[in-house]
Amino acid sequence: MIDNTGDNPWKRSQEQLKKIAKKTKLPELLLARLLEPDRTVLLSLPLELDSGEVRIFKGYRIQHNNILGPYKGGLRYHANVSMDEVRALSFWMTIKCAVVNVPFGGGKGGITVDPKALSEKELKALTYVFANRLAPVIGPEIDVPAPDVNTNGTIMGWLLEEYEKVTGKKSPAVITGKPVDQGGSEGRTEATGFGGGYVLENAIRKLGREGKQLTVAVQGFGNVGYFLAKYLFDHGFKVVAVSDSKEGIFVEEGLNPELTLECKRERGMLSGCYCIGSVCDLKGGKRITNEELLELDVDILVPAALENVINDINANKIRAKVVLEMANGTLTREADEILAKNKITVIPDILANSGGVCTSYFEWYQNMKVEHWTKEEVFDKLRKQMNQATEEVFDAQVEYKTGLRDAAYIVALKRIQKKWEEK
Ligand code: NAD
């Protein structure tokens, strides 16, 4: 979760916006619109627990902006979900969709709840109440939610069921991230990791670093970290370290992520899963902490787990030449400045992990047109879209003599401004 204590994410996102607006001379009226969400929905969600006790949960949907298209963004269930967090995330969705050039605006939502403390029956009932209250403000051409932290395809399936019940018509395009048999897209599971792989390959070429086998350390071995590691392994990179919430492993010769995942599933933990080639060589690697992983002397570091992991405490210890920011907000503002001073290239989250929302757009498009694309078609379209976005961000970096994060914001704001002026 974003740290809401010292570093308010909403204030941080507003500062970012004002800084870039100045650089691109954004019209004042458009800036005023982007500084606040179009609509803020606060929902009261009463639920009778299995014990008979009645509790009221708070639900949110923030529709930040729809200049480019319907509001788009995930729904997260977490005890720390707050209005400021959801607002900031909805703003970042506006920017992310614009960077990767999909015709969506930005939205985000969630419920302040610890889903692990609820039974499945309670979770389903809470999701039905949420969908019922959301129904009047969402729709395939209005606002299209998706899964986020602690929500998944099953929960999206429940939301869809209730939405269709309330509206009385079939509307698979109202939600993305659905299971494939309920209208989900092929390739969505791999999309964020693979999309990051496409961006990295392209960036490496632009930075003139291709040619030798580059070493990679990946923090977070979940959906994003695993598929990114697998893509890079399959495309000639040497993945020397991976970690989960408990521990990390380091294998100097390079590990095989697919075997490491299988091994972790069998053992229930990463330690000892030093899977080199097709065998697990217990002498071939060592256990490291998550902190040690971040400070490894590798070519590429990939934070793919949590926010704010690179901060003013460890930024000066980062030795990688390139940081591919796969989780959202992994660098604090101070860390961003320190890494820039140390000449470390940071490929920002709003570009690096936008393969997820790009494929969500593909899902929505297939639903709207009643089409079903193969995995190969999805990956082919995704690669083209990610390559185009990477080109534009690198071009803006040169034109505006700035870092890649600011360059990505510039690309996004220019696209939004163009559409806004056409309307
Ligand atoms: P996930 O739950 O599948 O995996 C998260 C991984 O991080 C797990 O391996 C977990 O063990 C590890 N982890 C948790 N706490 C940790 C800690 N303290 N230190 C090190 N590792 C820790 O989640 P995911 O879908 O892979 O998402 C990862 C990040 O990427 C999240 O921040 C998410 O918001 C962001 N993201 C995901 C997508 C997507 O399509 N899944 C898209 C954009 C952004």
C-alpha cells in the first residue's frame, strides 16, 4: 500500500502534475480540471456477517478524468484504502492510459476492508452490495473497473453478475480482468510482465547497452515479477536474483524462473530453489534479504512488489544501471532525485507496467466488437503499442532534456490536451 503517513500520495500527484504543466504550458483551464477528479463517489456498504453482526464498510469510486475515453481503473480491497490513496491512483490511471495511448480516462476504487478477515460468503455479499451501489455510475462507455490489490477474476465475475442483474442486460465490457470463459482476454495474465519486457528490450537498445548478457534482479515473484523474469530469461537476460515477501535468492550463474516457480510451489518457499538450467543446485546459490537484493551489483533492477522500496535511506546504495519500475510508486521523490544524480536510468511505472491496462483495453474492445483474439494476436498488438509508447517517451526525453518519468508525463499531458482541444 502507498504510505499515507508522511508522504500523501494525492498531494504528491498534484505536485507532479503542476510541475509538468509548467513545462508543457498546459492551458490553465485544463490544469484546473486535472487537479481534481471529475466525480468522487463515497458509498456506504452495510453487510450482515456470518455471526449475525451488522457492519458498515466504506466503498469508493473516483472518476478522475474521461477526456480520452471511459474512466478506467481497478478496485482494491484493503484495510488501508483511503480517499487520498484512491484519488492519487485514479490520477495515475489517467496518465498511464494516455502514455500507452489507449482511449480510456482514469478511475480507481475500492473498499476499506481486510478481505482475509471475511468468509467467502461475506466477501461475495459485500461485492454484490458494492456492485449494486456502483451500477448507476459505471458502464461499458462510462466507467470500466478491473481487479487490483486483493481482487481477482472471481470477484470481477461477481461484480458483473450483480451489474447485469441491476441493469437487466448482458454487458461483459463493463468490467475487465474477467476469467477467459466469462469474456476475459487471452494473455491478460502475462500482459503486465511481458509488456515490461518489451519496454526494457527497447530501452536497452536506445541506451546502447545491448550486446552483452545483462544481469537482472527482480523484487517480487508474483504475477508481474514472475512473468517479467520469465520473459527476460527467454530473451537472453541472466536473472540472478528473485524474492518474495519472505526472502530472496541469488544465483550468480543465473536461474530459470519457470523452474524456480515450480520448485517454490513444491517446497512452499523460495530458499533452496536455485534452479540453474533444469536442475536445482543447492550449492549454486545463496539466500539474501529483500534489502540486499535491491543493492546487488546488477545491470537491471526490477522492483515488482511494493511502493516506496527505494527511498532516501537506500537510494545511494543502488548499484544497478537501469531500474525498471514494475510496481507502482516504488521510488520516493527523494530516491528519484538521488538516482538521477547517480546517472541511473529509471524507466517509470506509468510506462513500464502499462501493458496491463493496454490489454484490459484489448479485452474491452473484443467484448464491444464480439471478437476473440488468440494469445499471439494479443502479444503482437501489445508489443507494437508498448514499443510506440517507449519511442514517444524517449523522444520527449531528448526534446525536453529531462528524465524518463517527466518525459512520460509530458507525452500523456500532450495527448490529453490535443483531445481536449478537439472537443
Ligand atoms: P502479486 O500479489 O501477484 O505479487 C506480489 C509479490 O510481491 C509476491 O511475490 C509477494 O510475495 C511479494 N511481496 C509482498 N510483500 C513483499 C515485501 N515486503 N518485500 C518483497 N516482496 C514482497 O502482485 P502483482 O500483481 O505481481 O503486482 C505487483 C505490483 O505491481 C503491485 O504493486 C501492483 O499494484 C503492481 N501492478 C500490477 C499490475 C498487474 O497487472 N498485476 C499492473 C500494474 C501494476
